[in-house]
Amino acid sequence: MKRLIFLLFTLLGYSVFMEQGHCDAVVCAARNGRFWLLGVEAERQCTVHVSVNARRNLERGCGVVLIVTSDELLRAAIRRQLARTLPSEMRRRVGVTTIANIQRAIDRIQNHANTKHQTE
């Protein structure tokens, strides 16, 4: 999972640092004169650590946290857990997706790049 996370954000042009501090990945970007950090966590099970990690990442400077899960069932379980354990102002800054969605995004980017290259 972590390899695909790294690939997606590097394809999008962001700087990605793996296993930094407490996040599985930290994505750095400068947009509209602002610098921001996205903390990414790859989760294979729904434990209390999921919400603890999300809270910690937000408190330590990540503007947004993305949790990547192995499948839709785990995604739903984590969303329920976050709804129960995080305050709403933090919950709004946490996204949950699946590795399949990450793979689809990579495929779209690569297909677009191939199409653009072929037309030139």
C-alpha cells in the first residue's frame, strides 16, 4: 500500500517523505502562498490506534490526514470509529479511502500522460 501512496503523490508533483515521525507518509505542498502537510496512514485493521494516530498527526502540524484502507468494509469501520472518537473539527480534516481508489487515480494519471504523449 505504501508504495502506491508514494507513487500517487509523486505523480501529482508533491514531495513525499515516507516513515517520517509518526506518519506512514508526509506529503508537502506549497499552494497559493501557503505551505501545508498531509499526513497519510496505511491501515489494515480498525483499532483504537487509527483515531489516536489521526489525532496525533493533526496536533503535530498536519493540516489534513488521509487514511488508506485495504477495502470498503474496513473503510466503513474506520469512518464509524472516527465519528465516535474524534471531535467534529478534527473529523472534518480526516479523509478515508481505499487502496483501490488510489490505484484508480494512478491509472487515470498515467493514462492521461500516455494520451498526451501520443498526441504530441
